[in-house]
Amino acid sequence: MSPATLSDLPVELLLTLFQQLNADTILNIGLTCRVHNRIAIPLFLERMGMPNPEILAVIRPGHAGYADKLTGLTINFAPVTATLKPLY
């Protein structure tokens, strides 16, 4: 049996854990893998002043030149970047 990893935890528990972290750490965790990214990036954006990233961001799937569709995913936050708080 392989050892358990952070990604094996239920999404609800990961969200609870991530909510205890500062914005820099949340962003770094979101960069580690797709599972963490799906949870951490919306939380990070909310912390930075974008309360509904699913509504306010433009998400375009595009996989030209990439091995899979998720790798080529383009997210455009330009329409709302003026409303975000500075990271530092």
C-alpha cells in the first residue's frame, strides 16, 4: 500500500486547511498539482479581492500545442485585475 498524500484528503478538509494559510502559501500550494490548484487558486483570488473568480474570470480551454486540454487552459483575469488587492 502506498503512503497517503495531501491530495488524498477530501476536498472539504483541504479547503479548511488552505483557509488557515496566508495568500503567498495558498498560491504556492496551488502551483504544486492540479488537485491543489482547483482548490487553492479560487481561495487565493478571493483573498486578493475577487469574491467570485468563477464568475469574474474568463476561462478558455485551448489545447493547441499541448498534450492535453487542461495544460492548455487559458484563464484571463484582465477584466478584474484592477479590483485585486496588491500581494505585497
